Amino acid sequence: MSILVTGGAGYIGSHTVRSLQSNDRKVVVLDSMEFGHRSAVGNAELVVGNVRDRALVTELCKSHNVTQVVHFAAYKAVGESMEHPDRYWLNNVAGSVDLIEGVLAAGVREFVFSSSCSVNGTPTKLPVDESAPVAPESVYAETKAMVERILHWYGVTHELRAVSMRYFNAAGASADGAIGEDWSRAQNLVPLVMKAALGKSPPVQVFGTDYPTPDGTCIRDYIHVDDLADAHMRALDYLHDGGASTTLNVGTGTGTSVFEVIHATERASGQTVPYTVAPRRAGDPVASYADPTKAGSTLGWSATRTLDDIIGSAWRWHSAHPEGFAGF
Ligand code: WQD
């Protein structure tokens, strides 16, 4: 039995591949390598190809005796999705349909999907649980919401069982510093703070310090990428044990501000993080953090790594590999 991991050469995908392998699961990675890195995949088998190639997907599942799928492969830049929506409709939505059809043709019926808390848009209630309204505020978020519904309907028409994992803010790197985030494309706070701390960029911009929060900066739920990887493995086990389709919020349940991320980075690095105060960023909710109760009761999972674990692992990775995977 093997697990097909699409996008397994990417950030969360590569950490999930490592977690699965360290728990003696056989993995095969399908990645277009448009943004993935070969060195992030380690000794896992890598098939270079696109989820849109149904015949490739079916053949790969049959030849590797695939019984489950974790689907990470997608574009994820919110701003880009508003400028080039066609890329997101085709790659994220049509690509998921092609992948589903490809695995169904090989008899695979267990599917874990990389979704996002961004399907809820601006939270109407905190903490955010799975009953929160689905109200995407970007094409990217809409593609995640659409694939969740497509998976539901494949459950009705083809008995596909799926767990949609709504991540909050993934951050950090593997504890041994062997893999981490590629900051060359990252627009997220943690890699940008690391870049500024390492003098690889101008000072990081703090988008607003006048929010109604304790220190005036926005609050998010930063979750260690290895906690996310653990959650995916438990979701696969849940499906293997006959679990019904479900949607889970995957966060720590703890809110952390931008300044708290900066201060944690200063603790981890022993250096001052240069920053400038900038205007608020359009579309930023003042706060977003998860209610992870359902993930706990469904999977027996909870996040175990702290903010200092997240920032310390990110610092070790970026300071040791300032060129990211290019240096491998
Ligand atoms: C975090 C905070 C910014 C950059 C992300 C993903 C989204 C979804 C949820 C998976 C905000 C502030 C940022 C900077 C800053 N995850 N910030 N200066 O917007 O919460 O969304 O998590 O799908 O896809 O993008 O993440 O890292 O962009 O911002 O002050 O240079 O940091 O205002 O408050 P966000 P982010």
C-alpha cells in the first residue's frame, strides 16, 4: 500500500512526506516541479508530472498500489489569484477534478485535501470553528471552497471519502533543519521577518499598528508545519479506519500578533529584527485563530509545538540556508 502525495516537493507537502516516511508509510510524490524542489523530497520516489494528466495519475496509482491520496498541489498566492484567476480555476479546481477522476479510475477512495481557513474570509466569530460561514474573499480562497464541495459530491456519486484540512498560518521548518520554506516566493510574515533579520531584504513592513489588539498589530494562528504534517498522517489513518468525510480546522487555537512574531525571532536569533511601520494591508482581518476542538476529537490530534519552536526552526533553516534549496 502506498500514499500518493501531490505537491510533495513543496513546503507542507515535503514535511508531510518526511513525517509519513518516518512512520514507515510508503510514499510516492507527484509534482510538476514548477515550484517544488527535488532536494526537499529526500529519498521518496518522485514522479514529475501534472495532476491534470489523468492517465498518468491512474497508471501511477496502479503501478504503486496507491490506496490513499494527500493533495497539496495548488497555486496559493492570494494576490496573484486576483490578477490571473484563470491559472487558479484551471490548476486548483480543474486540476483537482482531473486528479480525483484519475485516482477513482485506479480504485482509490480515500482523499485528504489541503484546504485553508481563508475559505471563511474575515472571521465573524472567534475562535473560528468548522460551522463558520464559507465566505471566500479571493479567487484563491474560492478555489479551496469549490474543491471542498466537489469532494462532497464525489462522495455522493462515487463513494469518495475525504478529509478537507483548513490550515491556518503554516510556518517553521523541520526540527533537524534539513528542509524548510522556500522564501524566494513567500509573501508570508515569518519568512519575510527571517529575511529582514538576516539582512537579505530591507526592513520588514509591519502592516498596521493601530488595530484593536493588545499591541496594535494583527493576530493570526501560526501552526508548526510539522504539526500540520502530523495532522495529515492522522487524517489518513482516520480514513483507513473507515472514517466518514469531514472538514477540520487545523490550527493551534492560540492567537499571535505580528510584534510577537518579531520578538520571538529576536529571541531565537539574538539579533534585532529591522522593521518599518506601514499602512494596514487591504483585506487583513484584525484577528483569526482556530477552534481545533473537532480536529482533536476526530483525529486525536492537537498541535504540540510552541511559537518559539516555530520561530526557532525557521531561524535554523533560513540562517543555515540563506539561498534556500538553491544552495543544495
Ligand atoms: C500574516 C500577518 C499581515 C507580511 C495566510 C495565507 C493564507 C492562509 C492563511 C493557507 C497579517 C502581517 C504580513 C508582511 C505584515 N493559509 N504581515 N508584514 O494573510 O494571514 O494568510 O494564512 O492557505 O493562504 O496567506 O498570512 O503571512 O500574509 O500575514 O505585517 O510583510 O502578518 O498583515 O496580519 P495571512 P500573512
